[in-house]
Amino acid sequence: MKNFITLLTDFGLDDHYVAVLKGVIYSICPDAFVIDITHNIPKFNVKMASHILYFAYKYFPKNTIHSVTVYPEVGTETKALIIKTRNYLFIGPDNGVLSIAARDDHIEKVFEIVNKDFLLENMSSTFHGRDIFAPVPAFLACGIKPEEIGVPLDSHLILSIEKSRVKDRSIRGEIIHIDDYGNVITNIGREQLEGLDISAGDILEVYVGVVKYELRLVKTFSNIEKGEVGLIVDSENLLELCIFKGSAAKIISANLGDKIRIKKISKS
């Protein structure tokens, strides 16, 4: 049985940092199987990292260890955590980056990493990914228990995420992710759309910030006319703005955190 470890960082791939993490892991636990979720999180963007982890974590086998290093507070007194959930272990800083995914899978125990026997010697104040968030998942993958590495913690930082809401026959939310294709992903879910009898073919009034658009909700990208922005419910059942073979984010100048408001104005 493989011991899966995932890595999610904002290191990028131009430097040696990701290779160092993997080298540390394999030196400690040669039987580990390391999978990259992404290393292209915008620098220090804890909120985006938390959403990407949430989108990805649940598709891995039970007992996978998810290690996250998006850590603008590196070198400070910020705690390093192991969070045990119903099906997984999450490793990362106590800055909220683990909270959305961990809570979604039902947190059972939280530990603060304190046992230096399971960290690299001569720890740096600038590379906790190498010194903490690589060796700890490696030891866990090789059978060490969280209780041997950390002490129980009663509380940890929960990232404050604004939920979409329905008001006056409209849905208000925000942009939570812009993927590499330029698709603009919101926190508005399929159930909210269905609750207002919104379905494929409907024309929606969409405000992105203060700018108004009239966009059609479609079933597939190919249903969108060339050069036009459309709406689709994606594989995570979230509403996104998209263009067939293009970048919706560039066309509408969308940014992470922009407020979204939608309302049905006509039926197909």
C-alpha cells in the first residue's frame, strides 16, 4: 500500500525548493509516494491556497497526508500543525490555510508540532517547508503517530471565508479562484441556483464589482459563442464565468475577492 503525501506551496518551479522538499521526504521515507497539488499559488496567498486544497484533497485515497507550505509568517511564532480528520492528515502552519479542507472532512484532533526529533537539525528561520513541513509528513507516512510529534491543541486559526447568500431573488458571492485558463470561479453553488429556478439557457444579470453584464448560463464551454463570456456550473458545482478557448478573467478584468451578484432576467 502506497503512503501518499501531497505538496501544495507557493514556491513555483524555477528554484530548487520543491526538489529539496521531496529529497527530505524520500530520505526519511523512501516508500512514500509524493504528489504535487500545485506549487504555483500566488506568493503568500493563503486564501487561494486554502481553496485549492479544498478543491483537491477529497480525491486522494484515505489516509493521504496533505502538506501545505504557504507561509508568509515564516520565522515568527506561528504554530506548525498536524490536523487529523476523519480520513486524512493535514500538515501546515496555523494561519488558516488548512481550515476549510480540514473542517470539511470533520476535524478529530489538532496537534502543535513540538518534538524536534522529527524536524531537520539546525532549523532555518526562512525555510520551514524543508525543516518542518517535509520531514513531519515523511515520518507520519512511515508510521509515526501524530501524538509522538505534537501535543494536543484546543484551538487553531480558522480562515474567515464569506459565504454566498440569497437576498431579494439574487445571489451575492465573490470570486474565490481564477484558474490558469482564466476561468473565474465563484463561491455561488448549484443548489443556490436551483433554489431560484436558474438553469441552463437562462440569461442572468451579473455584477462583477460595479460592472454589469448580461450572461447566459450554459451546460458546456462549447455552448458559448466565440468571444463571449458565459456562465457554467463547474465540476465542483460552483458557478464560474468562462469563455470558450479564452480567458474570461482578462475580458472582464476580474480579480480574486471581487464581489459578484447575479439575478435571473429571462428564461431561454
